[in-house]
Amino acid sequence: MTVLVITNQKGGVGKTTTAISLGAALVGAGQRVLIVDLDPQGNATSGLGVGKEPPNPIYGVLLKEQPLTDSIASTALDRLDLVASGPDMAGAEVELVPMLAREYRLRQALRGASAYDTVIIDCPPSLGLLTINALTAGDAVLIPVQCEYYALEGLAQLLKTIAAVHDRLNDRLEVLGIVLTMEDRRNRLSLQVIDEVRRHFPTLVTRARIPRTVRLAEAPSHGIPISLYEPHSPASQAYDDLARELLARLHKTEPLVVGGAIA
């Protein structure tokens, strides 16, 4: 089982869309996938057509030590399952503070996910205790970066945080890649951002890039991934390409990096 953490402290960069769409693409590659929605906004939960009524399952898993296997919901796509989140997770950061081994709560819980090939954790847009829990539980990190002017803002801090978690809490953790999202090839700014991110992180940026498309934006409102909503769209193809590329990196046919340095 591989635990893949999808994180960026910036909001609106495509984390949840990537979690759902990549999960579906991995299912298409023959894997059984579990998505863990760690964001109090619960966008991955609603985007997969699951309700967000409290108390939500991830709250019970993290705060009440409820078994993960009792908290898993099926989705419209066979072999893609979900641990849902919701608004009552908003106070989880504060509630975790006094708990023993607070950084390891999710890692401990994921021992119950051994039936899956890949667990994808969709993180909130912050570097708080929920994200630290995800990084401590993870094997690899994927960082979505929007093709816009402030793309590089915060990336250095995120990589430092990942390196610190690797050094102090989880020496398995590696950066799998940076995926560029919301690309508009008609826009000169998108091309400039792609060149700039590649110049700063040449070993990290994936070859697959995610285009900005209406169909990709519409899919969550129907509660299904892009692979079901519009399977032949450019975005669906891009996530298929990304899945193949990341599997190659995980199998060590391409280099992994830790905190920006090649591993």
C-alpha cells in the first residue's frame, strides 16, 4: 500500500480535483484506491457524491479512534472508496493539540487500509496539525501548483515542512512531484509559469499537466470523477497520463526527491 499525500497550503490550486481525478485514473490502471478527505470543507466528499452530515467519519477516526474500516463509504466508481469529511472537522486542529502522539493519529488509523493499493489524502489548505498528520502517515507527496502569477509563493516553505517531517517524524516521506494545474495554452502567462516552475524544480515537475476545462469544473457538481463524467476529455486523458507517470516514479524508474534534493 502506498499513501500519497496531496497538499499545498495555497487554496484553489486543484488539490481536491487532483485527489478525485487521480484516484479514478489509478482505478483505471487496475488499482484499488481509498481517498481520505482531511479537509474540513469536505470538497472531496461532496465531489464524490457522499453526504457531509455530522458526525463525519474522519473526525471519528482521528479524534475518537474509531476503526477505519467502519468509516469507509463506496462511490459511484467501483474500487474507489472514501473516508468522508465535513464541517465538524473545523475544530479538529485544536482538539488534537493536547492528545498523545498527536502527529501519528492518522498513521495509526491507516493500518486498517491494507486492502488498498493506494491511499490518497486530500489535505486542507494549511500547514497545521491535520496536514502534519497526513505527512507523517504518507509515503509520497504530490504538490498541485496552479499556472498563475503567484505559483511559486509558499512552495519553498512547503518543501521545508516536508523535509522537517521527513527528518523528525517520518523518514519514509518523499516528494513524488509537482503537477501543474489549470493550464491554459492560449495564455502566455501559463507558459511563463510552467517555464519558471521547471527552472526552479527541474526534477520535480511532472510531464503531465492538467488543462483548465469546463468539464473538469462541472464533474464535482455531479458527484463523479472526470473519468466517468467525460472520459474522453483532455482533462481525463491528462490524469491518466499523470497516473502512469507517478506509478513509474513510485516504482523507482524515475528519481524521487526529499525536500527538493534527489533521493
